[in-house]
Amino acid sequence: MAEVLAGLGTGFAVALDPFNLMLVLFGCFAGTLIGALPGIGPINGVAILLPIAYSLGFPPESALILLAGIYYGAEYGGRISSILLNVPGDAGAVMTTLDGNPMARRGEAGRALSLSAVASFIGGTIAVILMSFFGSLLAAFAVEFTPADYVALMVFAFASLASLVGKSTVKTLLGALIGLMLATIGIDASTGVERYTFGIPDILAGIDFLVVVVGLFGMAELLHLVEQQVTGQLKTLPVDKSFVRFKDLAVAKWTILRSSLIGFFIGVLPGTGASVASAVAYGTEKRLCDPEGRTFGTGDIRGLAAPEAANNGAAGGAMVPMLTLGIPGSGTTAILLGALLMFNVQPGPLMFEQRPEIAWGLIASMYIGNVALLVINLPLVGLFARLLTIPQHYLTPLIAILAFVGIYSIVGNPFDLLLITGLGVFGWFLRKLDFSLAPVILGFVLGSLFENNLRRALSISGGDWGILVADYKSIMLYVLALLVVVLPIWLSRRNRSTLAVSAEE
């Protein structure tokens, strides 16, 4: 405890240096704007600004503080387009669309934005506190996770999808299956065999996640707006001066706490990330708070608070293995790891002793960054909400420009512009059939993780499937997955029986 407090003292001395403090504020503000752009996300924001930070000759601790600020800011910013436009900024913001956008559509954009900012602040702060005091211990546990354990974790995540969103469980599972099919496109890394490429060389490397999320959400939303314009059904969305209330926080307080912890612990596991954390947190809260599926997905504040707290908790959790073991916990922390190596700094346990100004300075900057993001974002809630007052005939081309420019600037392949258009038409068709698009995205993300870890596990065991149930962690996760599927069914039947008995009496 004394060592941690001493380390934090060293860190705050570094982070509160006027130059570093300015970098924290700039990084948080720039990250918020970057995260608000559909499809860009924190990983691309950090990747774009890394060469700039390096070429300007910043000290290592200053460069890392700037990049971490962008990382955290982008996690915050992803909620803006998710809530206002129904277009997630990144994978972690997919679940935010489910209840955030319905709130915006009924005139509560300000309330949704401010609630998500507070939930993100709490989730991020809890994650940094846990990282400060238990980082090394948790990182050691995370390293013990084998590929077989990750397979079990993915099974648990898929089980959470069973009644995650939408009115029809069958359509939810079909959506996840479509996502899994999209994830298999490309050359099989293990055998070199082409899968579902149909002779198109541009998809030999698979379909980029950005293309899928912008196509299915951004372009599908664009086509939906065009359809409403043509049919005369387009309505101006109401915008009021609503803001998060103390009553909202009282209702969502346990949701935010549980989701923050879920997000952090899943984020600690290398390779999982905010998308898995937000999906598991949302599914958990839906089963605890709305087992009958009546309010989640229609603008429930708990359905918004859960993924927002979880994805910021996961962002903090992903920093743990990177700093303590030199193992990136997510795509963004992989870039931060590369930044450390560029400055000839080797992450790991010894970094806290040999370069405390970097390790503890970065952690301290995250405390400051969380507060800064709350201070920056809350006053801007009204301004963001006013975006909904833009006439729809202007908003439609704006979404198109953001989608095409964002994809081309990151991917750089003209074919992908055609691909997002095709996926947009497909997403619009699924919406017409009353499919939720969130399970498709989550199936795509989880499918790749599931397949890669399953192949690794079978390679380690020489093809013996028994390795999947050889460890207590795997068995525990399979049991949890079974309970997630069976318990709601049992509880629902028990409630019906209780109501029937009460009616007879």
C-alpha cells in the first residue's frame, strides 16, 4: 500500500507538470472528437497521432500521457454518434446504440449524453483505482488464461447473446450467426485455404471491422433516412434541455458499479476488449433488471449506463497487462506498447522501478483525464444534442460523407467503399425484417476470437478436444454460460406458475 501511494505521488508530480497537464487536456478533447467520428475509434486515433508525438521530440512520459488521453477521450466520444445517429464510433459503442438512440429519438438526447458521461467517468475511475492497487496481481492471473479458457469465455459471451437484444431470440441468434459467417471470409491463417472469397482478391485478407460496422450501421441508417424522406414519414426529432438527474443515478448506481467491475476484469484479459465487456455487461443487467425484456432496448437508462461503464472500465483494464507484463490487452494498448518500445522503454514489472516517471505518470494522468473528460463533456451536452436539430436532408449527406471519408482515410481501398454500400443495403434489409444489427456486429467480433483460440487450443493438445474442459476456469465459464441460458427460462416459468396460482385464488 505504501509503495502504491508513493508511486502515485511520483506519478501526480509528473502528470501535474504544466506541459503534461496541457497534453492530458488536449488529448482528452481531441480523443472525444476522434471517437465521435463513425468507424474511427480509439485505435485509429492513437495510431494517427503516434508519429506526430514521436516526431515532435516529446519525452516518453509526455508522449504516453498524450496518447493515453486520446485513448480515453475516444472511448468517451464513441457514445456521441451512437446516441445521436445510431452509428457506433467503435466496437465498444455498439451496445450503447440499443438504449441510447431510442432516448435521443424521444427527445432525451441531453439526458442520454450526460448519463453516459457520468457512467463512463465512474467506470474509468474504478478501473484506474483497481489498476493502481491490484494491477500486478490481476495481470498474473490474466496470463494464466489459456486458449481453451478464452474459448470458454467466448461461449459465455455467445450465451449472453441469447436474449440480449430484440424481441425474438431466434432473430438474435440468426444475427450472431450472420456475423460469424462474415468473420470467416478470407484466407484461413492455419491452412492457407480461401474461404468465401468468390475469387475477389480485395477480400482475401478478410473484411475489416470498420467496414462492417460503418456499413451495417452507418449506411443502413442512411438508407433508412432516405426511405423515410421518400415516403414522407420523416419526422423532426424533438430536442429538449433534459439532463441527467440524481434520480437517474440512484436508479442506475448498482448497474454502473457492476458493469464497471465486469468491464475492468474482462479488459484485463489480453485480446478481449471493450466489445466483449460491453456485451457481457449489457446482457447481465438485462437479466437482472429486465428479465421479461420489456424496457431494455426501448430507452432504459440502465441499458445505456451498463455498456458505457463497462467499455471505459475495459479501457482501464486493458492497460494492466501492457504496463505490468508488456502484453497488450487490446488493439489500442498494442499501439501504446509500440510507442513505449519506440522510446526504448521496455514495459513490465521492472518498469515501475526503473522508469517510475513513465509508469506512474501514465496512471496518474488517467485519474486526471477522467475528471477532465467529465468537465469537458458535460458542458457540451447541449451543443451535441443540438445536432439533432439539423434538417434531415442535410443530415443524410453528412452521414454519407463521414462514412466514406472515414473508411477511405483508414483502410485506403476503393473497393471497401463499394463493400460498405453493399453491407448498408443488407443492414437496411435486416432492419426491415425487424432484426437487431448489434448481434451481427458482436458475432463478427467474437467469431474471430473464438476461432483463433479454438485453433490454438487444438494445436496445443494435438487435436484432443478434452483440453477445452481440462481447466477449472473453463469449466466455471461453461457452467455460467449454461446458467445464463437456463435460469431466465426457469424464472419465467416460475413467475407464470405463481401468477396462475394467484389468479385461481
